[in-house]
Amino acid sequence: MEVVIVPDAMAGGELIAEALAALLRRKPDALLGVATGSTPLPIYQALAAKVQAGSVDASRARICQLDEYVGLPAGHPESYRSVVLREVVEPLGLGADSFMGPDGAAEDVQGACEAYDRALREAGGVDLQLLGIGTDGHIGFNEPCSSLASRTRIKTLTQQTRKDNARFFDSLDEVPHHVITQGIGTILEARHLVLLATGAGKADAVARAVEGPVAALVPASALQLHPHATVVVDEAAAAKL
Ligand code: GLP
């Protein structure tokens, strides 16, 4: 695992956007796995700026989702499908046909999970998966104690994660209890994992993921098992390393 400490979130965003641009120059139709939350926004802004400036052509890029809420009505602005379309797909000038994600509104949720896992493989696998980290060490929505070999499946959110994500909704009650997430085993199949963590609130989780033992209690520690994992942290998030 490579750990890169950058001065701040903007520098982290720029660094990772450059890695994405380099990948797209090498492989124009790369499958990019994107994460939601506030942390990766500087990455998406920096990458969109590179596209607008003409330093990289993202027109053939393919985008895939990491996770999704279960049960939000189609088109809900906080469904991760809506978020990824708004924050990544549209700013890069891509169409919805460049984008894949699990169906959080499916009647057969288990079937939707299996279909998504299969679709990722059939698409040739994820070239670079971006990750954030939850305050409890989760990646995607793999909460503590998730199997390190897990596949895409339905999970129940912890109260802490629902509280952390309540800022995107009008009230805590509106935050769904259930989600679909790529499993840790699914995530580990991506060719390159890049985790960005910024701010003092992530310092504990980062230290446990990077320097603690590999344990289901800290899902992000599974990155230690991956042959090509990069953890980019700002100075605040690196404070406990
Ligand atoms: C959610 C997402 C994760 C993300 C985490 C942290 O739980 N499912 O993919 O990493 O939030 O979000 P933030 O970057 O806003 O702290």
C-alpha cells in the first residue's frame, strides 16, 4: 500500500484527477469506479477542469457506482445514481449510457445485487476504483464486520453512518436503512484502488485502516491485501499515522 500525504483536500483532488487523466490517456475506455460523499468532489472538479481545458479526452470513459440506497424513488436527488450523474457523468460531458450502477429500486434486491456484480465482470472489471472512508472505517457501504470476501449485496446501515449521511437529507428519518454495496471482495477485484481521506474526523479511521491489523472490524484495512492500493490523505487525516 502506498500512502501519499498532501497538504489539503484540493491537492488530493488534483493528484488523483491527474492519475485518472493518465489512465484515460493510456486506456480511453477505462472503467472508473466512483465514490459518493463530500470527499471525492475535488477529484471530480479537477478532472472536469482537465477535460474542459482539453488536456484529457474522457469521451469514451465508463463510470460505475460503488453503492446505492435501497428504496429511494427513481430520480430522488440523493440517490447515488442521481449524485453520480450530477457530480461526475454530466460534468465530464458523458451520457447516462456511459454509466452503470446497482438498481436500488428493484423489487428483487438480491437479484439486482447479483446482476450488478456480474455486470462489472462482463464490463471487463474496474480499472480504477475511487474510495472514501467512513468514520467507522467503512468503504462503500461495507460496515464494520462485513466479510472481507463479500460480494455485492444488501446491507443495513449503522446508526452512525445514517447520522453521518443525514446532512444530505431533510432529516435523519429520511436516510434509508438499507443499501446495496459492492462487497469488499468485489472492490478488491479492481485493478487499482485509490482511497482519499481528508479532515481530522477521518484520522482515527485512516490510522486503523493503514497501520492496524487487517480485520473485518475495519473494512478499509482490506486495502492492505490489494497489490495496487494508494491512500491519499491530507495532513489532518494523516495526524494519527
Ligand atoms: C458514504 C459512502 C462512502 C463514503 C462515505 C464517506 O457512506 N457510501 O462511499 O466514502 O460516505 O463520505 P464523506 O466523504 O462524505 O465523508
